[in-house]
Amino acid sequence: MLKLQQGGVERLATAMTEEPALLLGGRASEVIAAKIPRERQEAIAKEVREEIQKYLKETVPQVRKSAQQLAPATIGPMLEAQFSEDELKQVIALLESPAFAKYQQFGGEMQQALQGKLVAETKASVEPRVQALEKAIGDKLKAATSTPAAAPAPATKAPSKAAK
């Protein structure tokens, strides 16, 4: 049973490892866009991507290996506690059945079909909202990056007014 779940265990480990890299990459992109001079943005973005790839190359295999080692001691007792031997045999038969394998292969096609129709159905209402969100975030980032530059200017003007 655990061998049949190996793919799911590996996907879980990969997703857990990729999540922080994706979050950090997104944050880095925001900072690059907001604070790095335009002529240096691509070079810095490339360096960030390289760091993320290095992290993933080193970390994903390690986390997958740990997940594979932990799975039997973690999942095995849980399965034994919840399922009888006969039920486990039925689950294994289901997971190994050609019909289930066909269903799983077809699952991607079903998701793609739904995604295509969902995009077509909601694009007109979602796209303007995404653009508004993008503008709002851009405005906030612009304001946040220009505020520190604007703050010293009034401070230097205030003492000169007091000096008059």
C-alpha cells in the first residue's frame, strides 16, 4: 500500500519544498521591481532565479528522501488503525486496477477542459479585477518606495523654516 502512495509522498515533499522558494521569489520580484534600477533588474532577477534553482536542486531530493523514510512509520500505523486487512486489500486492488489508472490519467484532461471553460467564462470579469489589483499593488509599492525619499525633504525644509 505504501509503495502505491510513493508518488503522492514525493509530490507532497516537492510541494512543501517549493512553497517557500516560490514565496521568496515572489517577494524578491516585488523588491526588484520597486527598488532596483531598471537597467539592473534583469541581472538581479537572474541571480535570484539561480539561487532558487540551487536551493531546489539541493533540497527537493533531501526532503523527498526523508518523506519516503518517514512514510512507512507515519502512514502505515494510521492505515492499520483505520482499515482492516480486507479493506486494505480492497484499496490496493482499486489503486492497482486498470480502470483507476485510466481515470487518473484522464483526470488531467478533465482539469484542463474545466480550466479552459472556467477561463473563458470568467475572463471578462476577472481580468479587470486582476488589472486593478496589479495597479493597486503597484501604487502601494511606488508610494512605499517613494515615501522614504520624500520624508527627508520635509525634515530638511522644517529646520530651514525654523531658522528663518
